[in-house]
Amino acid sequence: MATKSFLKNIVIKNRKSASSFISALENAENKGRKKVTFNTPINTVKDKENIKKMFGV
């Protein structure tokens, strides 16, 4: 998901806009999500030194 889509400021100027925004949020809440599967193994790296090594720092 692009960060711009959830960091956007929303200005609600009237009752109709507020109602539309609330309806959109409720509609989005009821939508299903796709399960993501990876074709390659995934490793979680938490160690600071391994992260630096990974990025060549």
C-alpha cells in the first residue's frame, strides 16, 4: 500500500461529505482481504548487525 493513501489529510466541509466518508469507511471495513503467499522463503531479521550487513552499511 502506498503511504500517500493513508497519510492524506481529509477536509470535511459539509454534512454530505461527512456521510460519504463514513459510508466509504464502513464499506472498506466489510471487504475481504486476499491471503498473500510467498514463493521464496522469508526470514525475519531483527539483529542490528545483520541488518547493517544486509544493506552494506
